[in-house]
Amino acid sequence: MTSAQIDRSASAADAGLTTTKAPFIEQAQKSGQLYIHQPYELYNEDNHEAWRRLYDRMADRWRKYANHRFLQGIDVLCLDPKRMPRLEDVNKFMAPLTGFRAKPVSGYVPAYLFFDCLRQREFPTTISIRDKEKLDYLPEPDIFHDIAGHVPMHTDKAFADTLVRFGEAARTAAEIVGAVKDRDERVRRVTSIFKALARFFWFTIEFGLMKSEDGKSLKVYGSGLLSSYGEIAHSIDSPEVQRFPFQLEWVINQYFEIDHYQPLLFYVDSFEHLFEQVGVLEQWMKQGKLNNVSPGEPSMSEADVQSFLEAGRAA
């Protein structure tokens, strides 16, 4: 190893794997590496402290607001409250239950590739963690959001099967747009379908509520809520939040904004109900009902568009 390489390695180790400040991640992105490994030795004490603070303050809120399947998942995964999780350990506990595995990535995964990972029971997982002094500021997903927010739900068979079903729906979308001859129409069609898929995912997997087992209250199962100290309580307790029974025609036409607490949320009856709704979503897609959903957020990047078009050509 050259002295320059040694210096870079030392710098990476000193910097740790802090979101937006991690040389290891920057280098992977520059070299075009999307799927990577988790270099656990690069986590520094600030990274472990950030995890400890995040986990410690969420524990009581999970017990009060989280869906019981999530709480079971937290127990099953045996996450260490004080040290960053090793993905190989997470997978050791999760894979035998549902076949799902956390798959480390260097950053944003284009839409179709993300959904197709779900179809294959792989969950793209960020390995960096937010700054320990900015626990509420999250410029992009981090390992706490992915592992403590998403992954406990992946230990539940009904929920895991719903994610796979959603990935299959995305594959259907690629096949449908792949059959459209005119390129401009392909792009318009995939943009509309993507908005419907993204809105469905947002209002369920990320920010979904569910009836409690006794049907008398609402509990949280969406990962965006489960990883947010402030918003998990706000979603259930705040009189400012509108909470409605899940209505597919409303969800796929409802835009959302990501930079503030959500003012509108939907609840489902059960994970079986959620699985059923993914099936209806796919059926509507085949019937053309997703071809002209309302405009507005979320936007679709060129990489997102290309990921669906390339998958459609390969279908």
C-alpha cells in the first residue's frame, strides 16, 4: 500500500461512516458501486454514540405507539442498543423467518431496482448514520431508519409477503410500459404509474397506521414514523393530523411532501388487508387506471425513468 493509500485509509477511519461525511461512501459512488459491503471497522465512537442515543430515546415510544408485530421484530433481531448493527447478524436472525436480507448500498437506488430487490426478498440498506449532534436532521435515509425503522417489520411473514407482492407489481409496471411503442408515451405512462406506486408505498410502508388488535386504537407500522422520535407521537396524538381508512383511489392521487410532519395519514385493518390492496393496485394497473393519476409530488428522476424502461425492454 502506498503512503497516499494509507493516508486515505486513515482519513476514512477517522471520519467514520457519518451521513454526508463518509469517504468510503463517496468513493463507492464515484466508482459507480451501488451494492457494497459494510466495512464495520470504519464506524467510529461518534457513530456508535449516535446509534445509542437514537435507540435509547425511541424505546419508550415504540412500546407506546408501535404495532405489536414491530415490537416482536425488535426482540427477534436482538439489536444491540449501544453499538451499530452488523448486517450479517441482522440477516442471521431475519432470513430464517421470512427469507429477507439487508443488502448494503452506497446511496439512492433507482426506483425499479429498489422494488425489484423487494421482489427478491432483499432490502437495500444504507450503512451510514446521521451526526450524533443532529439526531432530528436527516438529509437522506440512514442505517437507523433502515434497520430500526424498516427491518423489524421484515421479520413478519405477512408484511414480508406484502413487500414481495409490491415488487411483483413493479415488475408488472415495467412489462406494461415496455409494450408501449412510442417513447414519449412510455415515459408519460411510467411516470404516472410510478407516482401511484410511490404514493402507495409512502402512505403504507413508510407512513402507515393500522388498527390495534382490539380495534379500539391506531398503531404505527410505517418505518418513517417508527424511526422518528417526534413524528411517531404526532401521528397518533396530534389533533392536526387527518387519519382516514385506506382508500386506494385517494392514496394513488394524493401528493406528499417530505420536509415536514405528515398532515394526512391512512390506516389499514391488518397486514392481510394491506396485502390485498397491493393486489388491487396491480389489477388497476393492468386495467389502465394508473395511467393518468394526479400530477404533483413525488417527482421522478431520469434514473428512475430509465430503470423502468430498461426493465421493460428486458421483459
